[in-house]
Amino acid sequence: MDDIQLTLKNLEAKIESALRNQKLQLAFEKESETRFKRNLVAFEKYFPALCKEIKNFEPREDFRVFAAESGAGNFIPQDSPVPLYGSDPIAQCDEQVERYTQSAIFGRSELYKEVPKGTGIDDRLHVRYMVELAQTFVNADLGDEDKLSSLPNHYPTCVMFGLGLGYPLKTIMQRFSFDYVFVCEPDFEVFYASLFCIDWEEIFQESEAESGCLFLKIGISYDTFFDELNSAVNSVGNSSLISSFCYQHTPGSEINSLIKRFFDNFALLQSGYGFYNDAITGLAHALENFNEHKCPVFLPNRNSDEKLRTLTAYVVANGPSLDEAIEVIRDNQHQVVIFAAGTALNTLLKLGITPDFHVLVERPKTTYDYISQTVNPDILKKINLLSVDVIYPEVPLLYKWAGLALKGPEASSLLYQYDYFTKYTKTLSALPYPAPLVANTALSFAASL
């Protein structure tokens, strides 16, 4: 074969390759546009706030998701000289999933390795029982527990650092099940590109079928990452991260920084509020509730009016017994005073029953977040609130009227009792037995009228 024939043959091969690639790109563009539209519908259903961000996002001028040789989508991130994947993105990701799940990296919290020093001489009931609990953990020697090397079919939590175009997430969700999945992707544009490459609705349905929780933390920076993750964990409970399978999909300085921040602050996700923090928080809340918002103080009535003594009160808390009492509550709702404890408000409203009082007791902002996100604000403006001095200050403002009792023995309650006594030489009574549950608080209010 002379040089001319060889040149022609090479040219012919290049033309055929270019035509195949052109055909491949056209097919992918058509399919990916359809997939993108389907994904918008799915996000509108499952993640409406994120869907709004997607619709408002403006990609750069040279943004392009293209077909790799295998036909799967590929993408070149901004400021990157190379695509995310090679010639076969799906096979490449499947191989990574296989490797990482067979030689898995796990995170595990241990609450107590020893009983805290000095606690043995503390006679307070809370501390005595905490010492017993700590000793129980110490005695439960887990040294002989089989150590996991590969990922089981079901595991409590998966934390994925770097989404890429979503291929590994899809594979993991198909092969394994989790109670909680946290996906952290700092580059919103990379996430946006994934909408052209995978069927997100399948992922949402996989999670829903397993009754799992999927959290997408997209476009988060190093500075806000931990707060975002902590917020998500608080919404489902600190136990959601006790046993975690950690998966890093994409490399890069941003992802590495997120991972470092995660492990540097991991202990904070598992720590509760101590007595001191509770006291400081309660003081700040009470000062704002009484001094700024002028919430009236509830005073337990030891000599109830005879008219009040004849009233019947229903204290309603969520639980199995509520199911049995629904018809009784519905039939008598206009003849009794109904105190809805905590989340029982939502249950009663769904049943068409509006309580006379909603009762809350917890001081964290999560109380405000839960109420404001799950109950129509117009409905709240028709309901009265009974709570305690340490309640988050924005909570009383949500209601038609709010009255707060001194919780006691809280630092805030003692402060106001002292201040009142020095001014008027009279004692402000605290609400008796308002803890440990909100049902106790509601019962105490009902009994103290």
C-alpha cells in the first residue's frame, strides 16, 4: 500500500469516526434534554427549593455536557483541563463503587470509653444515672465485635463527598440501602450537569421505597458546609451519623477541605447541650420573651375559681392511645378545654380539631423551624400558646396569644423570681413538674389553672 492509499485510508477512518461521534452527540443531546425536563419535574416534587435554584441557575457560555465514547454523558468542570471521566463514565464509576464498597471506610461514634472522672462524687440524680449509663457502655466490651471490611447490603448512613454526574450515587442506591444518605457537592454547575446524565426520579423512588432520607447539600462552601450538615442531622437526630459509610467520589481541593472539616468537627455532631449551655440559652431566650416581646407570665392558680373547677380538660399528646381517643375528642371538642402537647397539634388539625391551647417546652430553634414549616401561619394566628420562659423567642410571635410560665429550676426562672422579689417582696411561682416531656408541661398547665 503506497503512501497515498494509506493517507486516504486514515482519512476515511477519521471521517467515519467523526460521523459516528456526530451521530452519538446528536442522540445524546436529544435524550439528555428529555431527561433534564423529567428531572425538573422530579425535583419540583421532591426538592422544590432546590428546583427553584436549578431554574434560576445560569450556566457559563461554554457549558456543555457531551457524550463519551460509550454514549454516557461527560463534562469538563470550570477551570479543569480534562473531563470528569474517561471513555466510559458508567463503567468507570461502577468500578469505583465496587472498589470502595469492598474496601469500605466507615465512621463510628463511641459515646463512652470510660466513666468521666470526678462524676462519682456528684449526687445529683441526672449525673448518677448518666454515670450508670456510661458504665453500661464501658461494660459492653465491643472488642470482639466483627469489624466490617466491606459494605453490607443495608447500612445506617452513607455520606458521599462529591456527586460528579451522579453515576455512583445511582449505582449505590440500586445495590445497597440506607436509612440516611447525605450528598455533599460544592460545585453547583457539576450538579446541574448531572441533570442531563441520570434519572434523578429513580434515585428519589429508591430512597422512598426503602423509607430512607436523602439530603442534598449542593453548592455549599467550606465555610457553610458543617452548619448545613449539622442542620440536616438535627432535623432527623444525632443518631443518623453514628454509623456512617464515607464515600469520596471526586478528587479536588474543595472536596478534600469538606472531608477534613467533617472529621475535624465530627464530635460536635454527637454532643448534646450541657447544663451550662442550657442555662445561657434559657437566660437569653427569657430576657427577649419578657423584656422585648412583653409575653405575659402564667401564675399557677392554687385557689381555682369554682367555675374553672367544673371544666373538663383534655391533655392530648401523640401516641398509640390518641388513636383510640380520636372519636371521643372529636365528639366533645366544644365542651372541653383541649391542650395539644407538641406534635399533637398537627395530628389534631389534620382531624379537623382546633385545640384551645398549644403547649411547647423545648428551647432550641428547631422548635420554631418545625412549627413554622409544618403548620399554616394563618391557622397558628387563631391558636393560643402556653409555653415556658426558655422557649425560642420567635415562637410566641407565631400565635394569636402566648402566655409563658417560669419553668424552674432554670437560671432564667430564678433570675426573674429574684428580680420580682427585690422589687415587690412577693414570690413568682414556677410551673410545677413541667419536665421531662411536653406532655408533662401540658398536664401541669391544665392542673394549674
